[in-house]
Amino acid sequence: MRVVNSAGTSDYSETVTVATPNTVPSDISIPSTDVMENAPPGSAVGELSTDDPDADEHFSYMLVGGQGSDDNGYFAIRDGKLVTAAVLSDAIQAAYRVRVRVSDSHGGSYEKASPSQFWTEMIRRSQTRVSFR
């Protein structure tokens, strides 16, 4: 770069870094998973995953209030996994709704309520199926 002022002309170089703007997460999903009916609290339902076009992102998840959070109290999130926070019984309730927020390492966030519900269906009387649809 060349600068010209009343003192004369000077040449110098400068490094300019162009930062790519953060793209917020665009979806949250969880695979269909079997959970034993009457399993103790802390039983794994499934690992949460996020769609985000930014490379090398790190995500944190939390259950949040709002539309579709009716049954958040039955679940918790630990280390990116949805786990039970209570004993699930198909005889008591057959479907669960949760609302999850994901935040990326740059402060972008996205919320999603389970689009229909986490359904529980009896499987061999001793197992309950919980899925994200």
C-alpha cells in the first residue's frame, strides 16, 4: 500500500483478514431409539445432531419452554444426548413432546419442538420405543 501525504510517500504492507459470518444452525434431529419401559432416569433416548453449514462447530443443547415443550420434565440433556429424567410407562402416557434449543460456538441458535411427538409403543411388554418424528 502506498500513502502520500505532506511528509512524502511511504510504502507499507498490511494484512487484512476477512471473517466469514456465522451461519446459525438450521435443524435438530435425533434417531429413533428404543428405551426400556420403566428404565431408571438417565437412560439414553438418543444423541442429538444439528445441521449447520459452518465447519468445525461445537454445539450445546438445552430443553426450553414454549410451544411443544409439554413433556420436557420427563427428559434431560446430558453430553449432547437426550436422556430420561423420569420412568416412562406406556400405561401412563403414550406420547411425549419436547422442545430443544441448540446453540453453536458463535452464539447462533435454533429451536425445534418435536414435530409430532416422541411416541412410545409397547415392544415385547418390557420395552418402549421413543422416536423423534
